[in-house]
Amino acid sequence: MRLIPSTLLLIVGALPLLLSGCEAPGVGEFGSESPLEVIPAEVNFGSVRLGESATLWVQVRNRTDSALVLAPSLVGADRAAFAIVRQPRSTLAAGARDSLLLRFTPTEARFYQATLLLGDDHPVEVPLRGSGTPGDRLEVLAIFTSSPPTLDGVADDAVWQLAPPVQVLLTQVEPSSSDRRSFSATLRAAVDADFLYMLIEIADPIPDETPNLFRFQGGNPAAEAYWRLSTEGQDALAVMFPIGSPESVQGDRPGETFDRVGCAVACHPARSTAHHEGGSYPTTGRIDIWYWKAGTTNPQGYADDYVAEGRDGASFPEERRGDAGVPFAEANFPPRGSAPLLPLNMAGGDNGGLDPSRFLWEATAVPFNPQAPNPATGRPWRAGDVVPGWVLRAQRTAFASRGDVRARGRHANGGWTIELRRRLSTGNADDAPLPRGQALPFSLAYFDATRQYAPFEHATLPQPPRPAHFGPTPSVLWLLLP
């Protein structure tokens, strides 16, 4: 099949033409029983700024040996946003070709869809899609797929080759931090009838996934003096959606709402700056947080599902907490002063198939025994041996709300590739619904080697330090779901 030269006209300020599904341009056959061949089979105008229009050509060929009446028309709730600028001939001779010029003019910042009908008898249906966007928004356009990706931390699925990438630069958010580095990130998204899928790639050459390791210094392994508990951190990623209307999620200052400043309503209001981990709840309203952690949720294949709640009368307690379900990790050391600062557990059995020098699996862990061989090496304890500082758990209840977000990250070729999956609607009050056909604001934050705060640190630090983290500019991104 041949695309006419002007099939793709410039979409001013928009993403390139995207054919939904896994078909390449020019394929799009409707089957041997259809009298008309239409290229493309589905028309996606991508993202178009409000006040502007985009135009695309559609080619039609009569497959039959008889003349056909085309009678093009538009149907659907959003048909007013689409128009047929150039009409084809009313009758298409046998084997003949013709073309239509379509125009899309959005008037609101949302997703649009309609259907082009061709033929007066059993017409061919051509789906039309497009999104309206203000000119200053950075958008991630999800594609619909019938072949969802495998969550393995590898971006080799066909759907990711079709999903349009959005590149952002993540810069330091904390004004007081001396770390002024930046990280580049690429985002893609896809959706099927039930789930949202996100792919986030972050260029970070050094993977950090072993927070708070115990390191043996040599000597008597039963004595606290010969062990050191590090304050090493882990890489982490937070994806945040407002629960309810974004305007209802507010910070301290007038006009500071989630759809304008993103997660700044939660991380930096004066009411929460003195709290644990620097404070992470909004002044009013609620936020759904998907918190992937390289060392304490990634091995289990999840992101930790949190909710951050600001004040709202007596309804919300002004805190950030995990959703219903058990935490994904617990400390492998006692609170300072309650017992010798030694590991509480060490690897046992197959350790859930994980490297015992980096991870510790709760289901097979055994109490720490300094007289027993190091389970990671099979020999007596030697200087330089390590024991993980956190015990990893699995979700004991299969559908606990804390385990709503499946995720898997892999570090290779100088960066993390992280895939996430969550149901569009979980039915849980502590989760943000993700309705299709809308533009949804969300925020993103990356934590490089952030410390896993624990009682032993708080006992010696006069004030818990705020975790340095990196966010995009603009601080609010928009997810467009078809």
C-alpha cells in the first residue's frame, strides 16, 4: 500500500502522529470482507494546543469491482471537535482511490474521540482521537494496547516502541541541598481496559539498593564493637496523583494547588517541614503516592502504595502512611539503646532466591548466630562481610491496598528502567481513580541514594535531615488516557 505524499501534515505544537495498537502506518486493513481499504485505519491527532488545529489526510480505496457511495459522516459525543475539510468524490469507482482531509480543533484540555463513517451500506468505522492541551503543559500521551508489557525492568516490549517518549530533566528540589546535580528521565505510558502501565527510565550510573548495611570489622562477631551499621541509602522513585479534584489538594500559600505546583503542596508546606522525612502531606486534601524503592520494594516486584493526607476537619490525621497492608520491609536491627547494635536476622534457606549479601527475605530468615557460618559465604565471619539492614516482606494479603502497584526496575547501561502497573480503578478510597478519556495531573520525584530513616539515626541526629530529591520542570506533568 502507498501513503499519499501529504498523509502527515504538521501538527502544530503537537506530538507526532501515533497509530494506536501495534500496527505500522500503511497496514490497517479492515479485512477481506470490507469493501473499502482505509489508511490509516485509526486516526490519532496526538496533542494539540487549545486555540489551534491539526489536519491529517485519510486515503480510501475501493476494493470491489463496482462503484461505491462513500457518504462520509462523523458520529460520537465529541464529533463537533472534528471536521471533514475536504470531501471525497461522492461515488468511488471500482479500484479507484480518493482522500479526505480531517481537522481536529480542541476547545478544552481533555481527550476527544469520535468515529468517521465511510459507505452507505454497512459503513467502515474509522476511530478518531486527539487531546486538547494548554500550550505550557508537558504531557505524557498513553496509547491503548491489547498487548501489555511484561514487568521486568526491560523496555523491549512492542508497546514501548510505539508509545511516544517524553523527556524531562530532573533537578534538585531542596533549596538547602548542596547536591546540584541533575538526572535525565524518559517517560512512556500505555493503557488497556483495566490497567495503566508506565515506563520511566532514569540515567543514574550508580545503582544504590542496599540501605543500612551491617559491616563486620573483624574480631568477635558476637560483640557490637566489631560491627558498623552504615547510613547508606537506596535509589527511589515516587509517582504522585491527587485523590479527588487537583484543586482541592492545597499547600500553605494561596493558589498553591496540585495542578499548579504538583508535589510541592506536600513536601514543603510549613506545617509539615519538621516532620519525619521532611514532611510529606499536603495542607489540605489527599495524594496517592507510588513509592518504588530499589532495595526494599523492587525485589518483591512492587512499589509501596502510600496516601498523604492534609487537614480536613476531623477526617484526616495530617500524615503520610502506607495503605492497608503490611510494610514491605522492617529494620534488621534494634532501636539504639534497647539491645546491642547487632543484626537481628541473617539469611536462611534459599533466601527467596535473592543474593544474601544484598537482601534478606523474611520468610526464610533465621535469627543471627555469630557462631554459625556466614550464610552468604558459607565460612566463618571475616572482616568485610555484610548483613542487610532491612528484612524484605511479601504482601500477606493478595489484594491488600498497599500492594496495588506492581513494579520492577532493572539497572543496566548507566541507568534504571522502571515499569509500573496499577488498575485504573482499585475501588479503594486511599487510591486515586484513573478515568480514561481525561488528562490527569501527576508529579514525579527521584531520590538518589536516599537514606532509609530508622530509630538508630534519630537517636543521634538533632534533627532528621530532609531527603534531597530531584523533580521535573514544570513540576506538574499531565497524563492523557485514551
